[in-house]
Amino acid sequence: MTTFRTYYTLFIMALALLMLPPMAKADDNDDLYLSTVEKADEAIAKSDWASAEKLLLEAIKLKPGNPANAMLISNLGIVRFNAGHDSLALSTLNDAVDLVPTSTTLLKNRAMILSAMNREREAFNDYTKIISLDSTLVEPRFYHAMIAMRNADLATAESDFFAMQRMAPDNRLTNIGLATFYSTTRQHEKAIPFLNKVLETDKEPEYYGARALCYIFTDRLNEASADIADALKADPTYAEIYIYRALLNQRRFRPEDAKRDAQRAIELGANPRYVKSIIVEK
């Protein structure tokens, strides 16, 4: 993960300057601290997690009382997560949150790691706290809603997605969220306009596949066929799309073609039990 690297070096430099008393001058230790943070930033940019971890630890040790260290500790947790050390990463994020319990950035980073560790209830609690701290943030609300949906809490998911629609109707996550909500609740016709918006800028095969499935369930079979073709053009190894084409072939009374597509999906890694549960052989 490298998205956070764009932000924290300037944040730390600004915070370090604010910490200086009036007319005070930065000492050599300040320069070394900032230089070490910059080197950590460069290591993160190269996905050199071992070097990044070492440099972040060095920076924290240089100024153990620096308030900016909460963000460094958070980034250390993300670095450890990227290196595959999930439990250590979570422990590190816990330390960062303990230092600044109202930081939405730190809570978001911890929630991401908790989700990756399948500890969704705890992640959900972090996202709930983030929303209580800043109700305008779209991304945490999206993940809050998605966890709610996976736990059959459709009322919470609907509330979150509608809040996102009011705040950020053109946001990609808003449209993905509403498309997912309407598809999951079998309101396929309502899902299609949101998938249209997503596909205007994000032509990933899974979104073509999602819209194709909505078209199949609304008997718009030609449109479904076109979306399936576009998805296969983007990624001919995408297993899920063969399941959708099998469904389409069933609707078109082509059982042998449906059977071949179902088998191809399994060959590409789809769960055989899942495939057989939705593709009825005749």
C-alpha cells in the first residue's frame, strides 16, 4: 500500500515546525529526524518494507516525545501489514490509536487491518467511531455499509449509502455502494444506473459482470451479452464472468453452452459447489 506516502512527510515537517518555540531554530536532531522520515518515505515508494520499518523506528527513537510520532507509528503499522506481519501491524496501530484516539486516519488504518484479518466486528466499530467524529467522510462510511451488508444489516447499509448519495452523489464509492445494495436486495433495475456511472470511468471486468447480471435478471439479454464480451476482452481469465455467461446461455435455452461455461469457471478457480448451486443442469 503506497497511497498514504503522499501525505505524511509534509504533515510531519509542518508539525515539527509548529512544535518549535517562538524564534527557536531547528537543531541537528530535527534535521536528522526529518531526513530519516523522508528516507522512510522513499523506501515506502519502492515497497521496500524492511528498510521503511527500520527508518521509521529510527525516526521515532530520535524524538520519542514528538506528537508527529503517532502518524509515524500508524505508518509503521501499515508497513508491517504490507510485509505480511498482520498481528504485529495491529499491535502497532493500537499503539498509535492510544496516542491519538480521535484521529480518523489512525482509526481508518486500524479498521483496514482488522478487516484484512477477518475481524469485521472490530473494524465496524472503528468505522462507527470515525463516522461519529466526521460524518462527511465517504470512504469509512462505505466500508461501514459493506460490513453491515455482509452481516445482513440492510437498514444500516441503506442509511449509509443514502447518506453518501446526499453528500457525494458522483463519488465512485457511492455508485458502487448503491449498485451493490440494489443488486443484493434484488432490485436489479435500480442498480443499473449506478453501474452505468461506475463504468463511465472504471471499466473493470467485475463491473461489466455486475451490470451483465442485472441485465440477465431484467431480461435484457443482448445488453448482458455485450457486457460479458467486454469483460472477457478485459480479462479472459475472470472466472465469475463465465458463470454469468452460463446463466445467460440458460436463459437462451443453450444448456450445452451453459455447461461448458460453468466448467470453465471451475477450471479458473470458481468454487464448484457455488457454480452448481446457481447453474442448473438439464
